[in-house]
Amino acid sequence: MNLIKRYWLTALASIVALVVFVTPFIFIILMAVKDRQQAALRDMSWPINFQLVENFLAVVQARDYMLITAYINSTILTVGSVTILVIVASMVGFVLQRHPTKWTPVVEFFVMAGLMIPPAVVPTIWLLQGIGLFKTLHGMILIEVAYNMSFAVILYRQFVATIPREMDEAAIIDGAKPLDVFFRVVFPMMWPVTVTNIVVQSVGIFNDFVNPLYYLPGRGNETVQLTLYSFQSQFNTQYNLLFMDILLVTIPPLLVFLFFNRQIVAGLSAGAIKG
Amino acid sequence: MTMKMTTRLARGAALSTAAILLATSANAQTLTFFTGNDQAVVAYSEAVAEAFEAANPGVTVEVEVGPGGTERDNMVKSRLATGTMSDVFVYNAGSLFQAINPMQTTVDLSNEPWQDSILESFKQTVTAQDGTVRGAPFGMAMGGGVLYNKPIYEELGLEVPMTWDQFMSNNQAVADAGYVPVIQTYGDTWTSQLFVLADYFNVQAAEPDFAERYTNNEAKYATSEAAMAGFQYLEDVNEAGYLNEDYGAATLADGLRMVATGEGAHYPMLTFALGTIGQNYPDNLNDVGFFAIPGDSPDVNGATIWMPTGLYVASEGPNVELAKQFVAFAASPEIACDLQMEVAPVTGPFLVAGCELPEDVPAGVADMQPYFEADGRTAPALEFLSPIKGPNLENLTVEVGSGIRPAAEAAELYDEDVRKQAQQLGLEGW
Amino acid sequence: MTTVALDTPKATSTPKALRKDLRYPSWFYLPAGTIYFILFLVPTVASLYFSLTRWTLFNSTFIGLENFQQFFREPFLFQSLINTVIFAVITSGAKVVLGLLLAVLLTSNIALRGFLRSVVFFPVLVSVIGVGITFTVLMHPTQGLINTSLEAIGIDGPGWLTDPRLALFSVALVDIWRGVGLATVIYMAGIVSIPQDYYEASRIDGARPIQQFFLITVPLVRPAMVTVIILSFIGGLRLFDLVWAMTRGGPGFASDVMASVIYKQYQAGFYGLSTAGNVVLFMLIACLAVPLAIFLNRREVNQ
């Protein structure tokens, strides 16, 4: 009796989760393949005319193939900043957790401050101009690193606490240098949280539109979110194209997630054995 | 097609690589051009750029489309302040123009030969505080008033209203016939301001010195009966239940569909929207007419006029001379009249002397003509007469139009908003 | 913070405990610290000065604390302050609770587990603009899928985003939808690292699943819970982009939060004022979040 009740409860929870989380995506996909008239109704109906290819081409070709330039820029931006972020933030998270000194509260204050203080746009532009990084992908990468640092550090610090101290201490006694210990011993053990960081940060940075709007203006510098932004007014009566753009813009983060999904699960279970 | 796509791809890749290597110095023959993001404006901008490239071999014009709405104000200001604006840029005339500190950020164009052919009424709105003219018109003038559905008017035998009371009784007749009397679209908040802003002809008719006294901190919306009227109208149409059911979520595009296809009778709007109607509902374009927001008396009736956006040269750009040539080119009758008529929909009169409207203008534009032809039947919108426009107006008008806040209270809050703006501009007497 | 190279502790005495700063060198802070200092701290400090000026971007006049006075005089500030706190409490509370329940569900033996795990995380992947466009369409009062579905079962749906009493809560709902997947993943990492022995031992002792949940799972996922609480609470207090993409603070000012009021000042060109607003928001977050973080971390240490 109890078993059946539990079974139903679980099934019900799963179904509710499915409906709540999947429906909007089905809606996006259906809208993206409809023709213009049907899309204008904005309902959940089945597409009468499948216009997958037409809509896709219309969005890709819009504004002189802006979307393709944007994909290239966004990819460089995301890969570059996430790589730097993972390396520098894991170092901070490691030392911060392992070696509390009188300076630790100061560092923690800055970590919290980074999470809490909204960035100051105009002084940042002046600064970037001063060091010649305004309107460059370099500059934009460093900005994303700076703005997302706190979040990454917090995730790492929390995870380092679950790694037994004996592991790195043993390596040190073997005479390895700190940098070696870190990248050969500790960093691999942090892989699960690194995956979480990669997924969360790359999605966040790929989807960021406010910062590129300010720090990376100019033709040829578009990122994918900015295309959505400009298509929003350009396609304001063509919901099918607007949703096609949403779909296209959502696919890269989806691929990143699906690629790392198994690793997340694998990493999580590895953590379980270790614990 | 495939070929074209590959070269484009290659170009995109090259651009990004260049950005990464930090290597490219600006080619002297490349002109950057920042324009608006409305569909019609983008099409016209690209046509002008192409024509300029054809007329000046070796020159490349890069058209950049920024964000729309208030994000645009933001971006234009921060790029001007940091000296990173494109060589030539399109931006509003009037109060928004004053807020970009034009004496520092734009190039003085007063002595350019083409200025002779620009109408005085436009020049005033792009004149900096030191009296120098900084821009050329980029687009056509627009009327602000009510777009109405002519077939509904014919079906119900209605007359264009000359007073607010007639307008309200027309609304009743429309409601009785089962149509939506007044369309409001607060999904695009700015559209809520039309009853207030387009009523300025009537304000000026009642108080000819309102703009000056308003700028000098003497006249207030809350204490001027004429200025209050716009807020009151918004309250009236909401209280009478004349609005479309989804007014809170509908967008400009919805509103235009409704007025063009006869779902609704009246839509307070600027006439640039006729261009959008022409593109989306070409068959219905001549079903849409225009009349000015009526006031108290049938004898005093006129339209409030909006100036087009201006074309400016950024003062810190590396190509000032080329940029000036480009502006001169865009202000010439061949481009500003002929090319524009060819590419962009006609939405109102030109501001370049010698430009004639074609014979077959849309019905809505034809309805504007009588206002322009008669003496004293037009007035510029307040934002072209005074540098102060409070940024919260659209939120307040949404509140009044949704019945969240009474008109009188909104007018008082708006006066407070205006005070803040005036202080920010550093005006005397605030 | 990065120049603390060698404050030698007395630990050198025993051979096993090598000097800690050699094992965990402070220069590890340096790369991150440099980027953070130059690109974040310097502009932030510069902006503190501008919060005391009337600033047009082109020039600035020193006006002392007038911006702060003006900011507190903003007619809608008080409402937005309340909205901010309501929003942060609702969204972080829901993420903490729903995230934990979902994580328990998704780490148990259920059908479609792998698929459900992905599905819960999907919304995290969509950009705010995409979410904004999609949900404004879905929540449309007359044509939206939500209300047409409700209508089909005889319920007259409300104006989710157009009713001033509801708008803030609708945005909060979407924020929970979008953010709960992240909370769930953080929880899941905590749950799978709980040794299975605990559950088996308690099962032998006759504990029911519900008791196991409260006596084993909840206490042992504490570190994950602390992370979820702090991140989602601060995120909620700072939230701007979703409000902007969905309602722009409207209708009127009904769903304005601090961050959107500040952004509006910025947009309107009141740069000094908006910088002052940033300082106020920072204070507010610091006053609410720092004690919370200290409280939660202290209890963590005590355990």
C-alpha cells in the first residue's frame, strides 16, 4: 500500500516536472517552424506548414549573416573566459579553503563584494580605453573573468572542503612543488566542480548581453545575444523568425550541457565513492 | 548563393581574428555609420550607404544597427562620452539631442552649403546651446494624433471629431457596434504617452508661452488645466471601458494590426507607423486615416508635429571630413527625397526644401496635409520646444491608462520627474 | 591581499607540517586578484566618487550627498525596496525547498531519471532575453497559452504580467523556473556524496523515508544548502535582467525592484544618481546577506 502510494507520488512529481519544464521548450520549437500567419496566433497548435528550412535561412541570412559572425565571436569569448576563469578561480578556491590566514577574511570580503556590487559601466569603459582593450575580444574576455570570478571561487572553495587534506599533503611530502601538486593532484580531483563551473559559467557568459552591449560595440563584434536583441525589433511581427533565433541561440549551451551531462553524473558518483 | 555565403563566412572570421590580433588600424576609407533599428530606417540607411559607396569608389560604409528604445539613449551617450561613437550617427532631435551635450560631442555643421535647403523648423531642433546647427534631417516629419479605421467610420456614418466630446460619442457608437473604440498597447510602454504628448497643440493654443514657462520652472502640468487634459483623456477612455481587452500586454505591432484590419477604431500614434502598416498590411493601408487629438472647441483644432531623427558627425571620429561628405550626400535632394521615397514609406512631409510629396500618398498622410496647408494648425511637440522631458512619463501614463493612478496624481509626479531632469541638465532656475 | 607572500607561522618546528604558505602559497591569489582588481575594483572605487556628483558623463559637478537624498525621495523607491526583499525571499526560498525536493527525486530510483535531470536544467541554458520573450507570449492575458489552457478548464486566468498586484509574482515564478535547475545540481552533488551506509544503517533501525530525509539528508547537505541560499538570495536582491526583459518594472512601477529603479536612472541619464543607487543597493545587500552568510557559515563550522 505504502509502496503504491510512494510510486504514484514519484510518478506524479515526475509528470509535473516534465510538463512545467518541457512545455515552454516544445512551444519554442513549434513556433520556430510555423509560417508567419500561424505563428502570429501564438498558440500551441501543430504547424500547418513546416517552414524549418525557410525560417532557418531567413534568420541566418538576416543583416548580412550577422548570426554567423556572432557565433564565432561568442564561441571565442566563452571558451577564452571560461578557460581563464577555471584556472585562476580554482587556485583561489583551493588556497582560500586550505590555508586560513589573517588575510582570509579580506579575500572573502572581496569575493562577496564581487557578488554584490553592480559593475560601474562608464569608468570601466574609460579604463579599457586607457589600456587599449575597449572593443576587443581580449578586453571582453577579461571583463567576463572579473565579473564571474566570485561565483566560481565560491563553488570551488565549497568543493575543496570535501577533498581529504591527506591527498595534497601526501603529495607535498613527496617533494612536489605547489604548482605541480595543484595541477597534478588537486585539480583533477576537483573535476566534478570544474564541470559544474564550466557549464554554469559558459552558459552565463554565452547568454550575457548587457556587458557586450557596453564593452564590445561595433559592426563585426556582435555576440549571439545581441542578435536576439536586434531581431526582437526587426522581427516584431514575425514570431516564427524570432523564436527560430531563440532556438538557434539556445542550441550551443544545450550542446555544452549534453556533452558534459554524463561527466556531471560520473563526477558526482565518483565523489560519492570517495566520500 | 553558396559562394556568397562562404565569402561572408570568411569575412566574419576575418573580422573576429582581426579583433583578436588587435592588429587592424582603421582604414582611412572606411566610414562607420550608426543608425536606428526600425525596419524601415535600416533599409533606408543601407540604401544610402550603398549609394554613397557607388558615388565614392574605394569608400566602404559600415552600417551598424544599435538597440532600440531607451537602451539606445544609453548606448549613444556612453559611446559619445567615451569617444567611441561611429563616425556618423543617427539620433533624435529636440530634447534628447540636447542631452548628448552636442557642443562637445558633435561637429558644427552650421556653415555647410546644404544647410540652405533645410527647413528652419528642423534646424531649430538640432541647434546646440551656442546657436550652432549640428545635424541634418534623416527621415520625414511625423504627425502625432489618432490613427483611425475608415471603414468603421463609413459603416457607422461617423464624422472626424473636432472636439473631445465628439470623440467620446464616436467611441460610444463604435463600442455599441461591437468594435474596440480606443486601442492602447502598453506592451510597448512608450505608446502610452500619445494622449499627453500629441495634445500639445491644444496646450499651446490655450497657453502660447507654455513651453517657455515650463522650461523656466514656472508652468506645471498639475496646475495647468490645458496641460492636465492629456492625462485626463487617458483616465476618461479607461474609465469608460473603451480600451481593448489586452491593452496591458498588446504591442505596437498588435495595435497597428487592430487599426488596419478594423478590429479597433482609434489608435493614438505617430504617423511613422503608417510605414509599418504599409509593409505588414499593404491592402489595408488606405483604410487608415489620421486626425489630430481634438480639444475643447471645434474652432481650435490642429496637429502636433514630430521632427525626424537627425544625422550627426561625432567629433572624435577619425574621419570627420569623409563623414561631413556623407552627411551632405544624405541631405541632398537626390537622396533625402528621391531615394528615400523609393526605399522608405512616405509618412509625412520632407524637411528638405524642394522635396515634393508624391501624388499617391497613403490616406493617413493625405489626411495630414490640410493641417500643414492651413496657418496655425500645427505645433511642434513639446520635446522640440523645451530641452526637458521627464523620463518617467511613459510609466505614469501606463498607470493612468490602466486605472492604477488618477490623472491628477500622475501629473504631479510627472512635474517632480521634470524637475529632476532639469536639474540634471543644469538649467537655470531649478 | 595578494602581497601577503610570507607571513611565516610557527609551524616550521615539526618536519611533517611544512610551512603552510609553501604548500598553499598566497601567490595563487595573484592571477585572479590582478584581473579582479584592475577591471572590477578600480572602476568601482572611481564610481564611488561619481555618486557624489551630478554627472552627465561629459562633466561632473560635486554635490555632496544630494544624490542620496534624491534617491531616497524617489516616489517609487520605497515600494521597490519592499518588492526587492519580497522577490529575493520568495525566489530563494522556493529554490532552496524545490531544489532540494527535486534533487532527492532525481537521485532516487525513478523512471526517466537521466532525462528528467536534463530537463530540470534546460531552463538554465536559455538566455534571459529568450526567456523574457517566451514567457511574455505564454503569459499574454488573452492569447497566452497559460490563460487559454485555464480557459479550457473553465478558469478565467488573470493578467499575469499586466495586473499590478500580480506582475512581481509572475516574474518571481519565471525566475524560480529558470533558476531551480542550478540549485538542484548543487544539491545533487551534496546528496550523492552522502555515504549510503547511513541510509542502510537507519533502514535497519526501522527509519522511514521521511525520517531519513529529515535526519540524514537535510543535515548532511547543509554545505550545499548554504551555497544555494547565499547565491540565490543575493541573486534575488540583485536581479535585474529578468524583470527588465519581462515587465520593465511595469505596469507603471508595480514590479520595480531596486536594480530596475537604478537602471532607469541610468537610462534617463542621471548617472550620478544611479551610481548613488548602486551604493545604496550594495549596502542593502551587505546588510542582509553578510549577516546571513556569517550566521550560516558559523553553524557549519560548529557542526
